[in-house]
Amino acid sequence: MLILGLALMFGAMAQLDYARAQERLRVAWAGGASNAAVWIVQEKGLLRKQGVNAEFISVNASPMALQAMIAGEVDVIVTSVTTLVNSRLTGADVVMIVSIVPTFPAHIVTQKSVTDIKQLKGKTGGVGRAGTTTEIGMRLGLSRLGIDPNNDVKLVPVGATADALAALSKGLVQFSILVEPFVREAEKLGFKSLVDISSLNIPFHWNGVLTRETTIRLKGALMTKFARALVEAIHIFKTDKDATLKIISKFTRITNPDSLERTHQAFARLLPETPSPSLEGVKTYIDYVAASRPEAAKANPKEFVDLSFVQEVQASGFIRQLYGR
């Protein structure tokens, strides 16, 4: 009996040690194919091989993900710089530690007869609701191209990307902002991409990894592991197209090979090998909201990011090892 009791005791201790060794990380994400790097981390077990027991949670919208993180229900969320800036301006201790898509992966789509951006003057364009990345992308893109989004055109909220395509096809708007694979679908309906907004190189974190400074103090080493996993996932996205297309198809339910190919191409050239959040990617949005939020004008972009985790991964030589240079 004594031997059996000792065996049970040591067995319980071993299970406890194993549980302790398995660090836990809860990740929430919202949106579409811009999250593919996170999906790759999940599907390829890139955190598991670092001894991390990760839980990935899909949510309907970024505000819901933010609320869960503030409440301590998740450790990190994957969302845009708009969530980062708006939450921090209201006093939340939120920072971005990894940038995944550092600009707008979207297109201004119009009728085929439009050959110059100036032809959009006086026309109505479809965007997401106020404050969404598509609405901001349309406004900043038009401004970069010499079109005043407030006076030269009329922008109306039409809903999500699928709704924007529907509004365009029904003639409710004359131009819209779309991402792949909806750009391909628009072309099948006789429309065309007039401007690839990503080619304008507007610094803007379309999505990235956000966490709390409180979480960093408690789980700093775990944040480094997540950054490392995302770096590896981005490499897989860029170099293993077949595996990536299968994962994108699984999460988006896109099955058309051309749509999957176009989606992959759209993001493969945008995902950074070294995904450090840029101060410019934060400043773009701070400047955008400063007119309506005076406190934004005083904000320092440096306070919105923590570059140490990607820097640690880079200093380890891991990125150089992945890309062979």
C-alpha cells in the first residue's frame, strides 16, 4: 500500500509539473484572410512546439475582442491600429507588439469606363461604417491621389466588404473599396480595380497583435514565443503556398482556386519578414483622428508600441535562419 501511495503521489506531482510546463495563451481574432498568419500558428502547432498550450478564439468584431482582453479573458488580440489607438486614448494599457499587415490591402473598384481617379469627382462611393479600416483606407487613399473625400465625392456606409460589392453591382454606388477575393468577384461582374491602395504605401497597421502592459509584466517570455511563432507563420505563408491555401480555404470557406490564389498574392507581398510595429503606422491613424479628438494630437506614437519582442526574435538569429540570409 505504501508503494502504491507513493506511486500515486509522484504521478500527481508529475502531472502538476507538466501542467506548469505547459504555458497557456489565449488569442482572439476577428476578420478575414489578413489573419492567415495566426491561422497558420494554430494549424501548424507553432506555439505547441515551444511548450505553449494555445487557445484561438474567433470573435465577431474587434470591440468584442478588446473587451475580452481588458476583462482578462484573453491574453492577446489580433486587430487594427484603430482599436489600439482608440483604446489607449481612453486610458487602457494596450500596446501593439507585432505588426502583421502594415498597410491597406484594399482596392478602389470602379466601372470599367473610369480611367482616371479624377473621374470619381461628383460620384458616390461605398465604404464601411465610420471608423472602420475600409472607410479610413478610402479616405486616405483618395487624399493621396488628389481627391478631397469630403468635398469631391460622397462616401456612404454600405456595410461589410460583401455588402460593398453588392451595392456596387446594384448601382447604389459608383465606386467602392474591396479586398481580395472580392476584387476578383467584382471583375467577374464587369468592374475593375482602379487603384491598388497598398501601392500607395500608406503606413497603417491593418492588423497586428495587441496585448496589455499588465500582461507583458506577467507573461513577457510568452509574448516573445508568440512573436516567434508569428514570424515563422509569415515565413510559411510566403514559402509554402500549398499549405497556406489549404488553411485560408478552411477558415474562409473559399474553394475557388483563382480566388485563393488572388488572396494569397495580395497578402504574401505585404506580410513583413520582420514584423515590428512601426511608429508611422500608428501616427497615420493618430493624425487621422486628431481633428475630432484633441487628445490624439498630444499622443506620442512610441507609447503605443512595444518593439522588444520582435527585436528579441530578430537578435536570436531566427529570422535570418528562416530566410537564409
